[in-house]
Amino acid sequence: MEKKNSKKENKNNLFRNFIILLIVFLLGAAAMYYGMTNFKSESTVINKSQKNVTITDTGIADSVEKLYDSVVVVEVFQNDTLAASGTGFVYQSKGNKAYILTNNHVVKGAKNVKVMFTNKKEMDAKIEGNDDYSDLAVLSVENADNIVVASIGDTSKSRLGDTVFTIGAPLDTTYYWTVTRGVLSGKERMVEVSTDNQSADYVMKVLQTDASINSGNSGGPLANANGEVIGITNMKLVSDGVEGIGFAIPIEDAVQFANLIISGEKIKRPLLGIKMIDLTDRYTLYQQGITLNTELTSGVVVVEVQKGSPADKAGLKRGDIITKLNDEEIKNLASLRYHLYKQNVGDVITLTFERSEKMQSTKVKLNMTNDE
């Protein structure tokens, strides 16, 4: 009887131990589940907070919208066929007439010019005036109702690194009114340019930007982050290893030109009345029958002096090598034109030149009697 009770007691102990182990197991599982669910919840919160981050930088969309409708596509036709296109923008509006600024090289030699607005409306345009050396042209359109006029900025308030953007018609009609963005990379860059697609014959003072400028963008606006025009895009450097170097004519120069044209005045530039060749172009000089014995490495050589011209009255002669205009060094024909065209008709300048290996100087009173 005692043995039976002992066996029964053992069974009860085993059952009790089993129940205890089961409870411990269940508590452990519950604790593990609790921990895992809490960890998962925390992870979910973190991921959710990352996804809820909102980018609030809207870029320059408002500024682009402000300028957008003042930009036009300039179309040049030959025999009723579209021959070339560029860009321009409405600079001023008077009554029912609107004036558009663009590049001279866009419309040079054109007889039939049209402009297209963002609503795809085309209008005949008249070339009011244009100029090779500034590479600027002013167009006008009649019955220009409800036309948006661009806001004009001030380059003197612009700083290197400022955000700038362009609106233009690069390449072809597929990409009309393309917006590109960059920074103002440089101010008062001196860049040699050609007015005849050959050798450089003039120096332009321009703004530099890394905003993309392509064929067809010429004449379009370069604007600051407020949507104000600070320049007119006109060229880019194209060369192996060169990327993101574009240029624009400062808006102050363009406005000065446009105001003269609109008021009916002509562009007046002082002339010397000489034909010149760069000193470094010895082969062309030899062809002209000029041989020089000089240690100079830069300057311009006088090839011909027009009779009665300012240069003739000042005593300049064939073979003279001009090295300075006032205190400005003359490196080549392009730099001479640049410094000369900063003067006014009637000004008296000092030219420094070498003749027979001796440096001399002379005073020249500028006028417009003869063509240079």
C-alpha cells in the first residue's frame, strides 16, 4: 500500500514539473514575442519617418515662370523656308509695339524675320538696328497686345556663385523654351571674337556661366534667381577638354545699345583710318611687302594710312608698330579695336608706336571722317 502511494506521488511530481516547464516555456515565448514585436514596431517608426521627409526646395520655378512668356524664338527665313533660328526676349513695349533684343549674328543679313511666342503665335518682325562688334540687334513687332516684358536686372549686384538660368531654343523646334540652370562663373571676362567667322578681330567684355548654352540659345536671356535679365547669351567655348564655359553680354551694354536704336540714333564709333595686321602674322606682312627688324613680340602694324584720316593727320606711317593706346597695351588688332571703341568721337588719344626700332608717341583726335 505504501508503494502504491509512492508511485502516485511520483506521477504527481512529474505532472507538476511538466506543468512548470510548460509555463516557463510559454512565458519565455511570450517574452520573446513581446520583444520582437516591440523591436519591429520601433523599426517601422524609423522607416516611416524617413519616408515622410519632404523636399521643399522648389528651385527657380517661380523665377522661370516670371520670365518665360517674354522669351521668343527668332526665325530667319530664306525663300519662305526656315533657314536658322535663335532666341530673343521682349525688352520694352511702347503702345502696341514691342521691342525684342537678340544677337546680331542670329539675324545678320536676314530679309525675312519672324518671332514665335510661347503660345506658338508667330509675328513678322522688323530689324530696327544691329551691330557687328556688340553682336546685338533690336527687333520690333506691331500690334503686340498682352505681351510680357522681361524684368531687367543689374550685373553690379550679381556675385560669383549666384544662381543663374537661361531660356532658349537650342538645336531645333523640338527643344523650344528649354530652361538650363547654373551659376555666375565670372564677370568682366575679356574674350576675343570674330565678326567675319575668321580670325579674331574684336574683344568683348562678357559674363561667364556654366549654364548649358547650345546653338539656338543665342540672343536669349541669362537671368538671376529673381527672374531678372542680367545678360544676353551669345557664345560658348567649344574645344576638347572644355565643358560648361558659356558667355553672355552684360545687360547694361545691351540696354544702352537698344535705347540708342529705339530713339533713332546710330551707333557712333571713333575711327583711326588705317589698315592693320597683327605683328605676329609675319607671313601676311611679308605678302604686303613689309619686313620688320624689331624685338617686339606683340602689337599691330600699320599697313596703310588713309589720306586725311585722323591717323594721317597725326603722322602715322606704313610700317609703324602700335603698342599702346593711352596707357593700355595693344597686343593685337582685336585689343586695339576694343580700347579704341571705348573712346568717343572728338576725343584726343595718345598712340605709342615703334618706328625704325625707336619708340615714339603721337596725339590723335578721333572722328568719323573715314572708315577704318
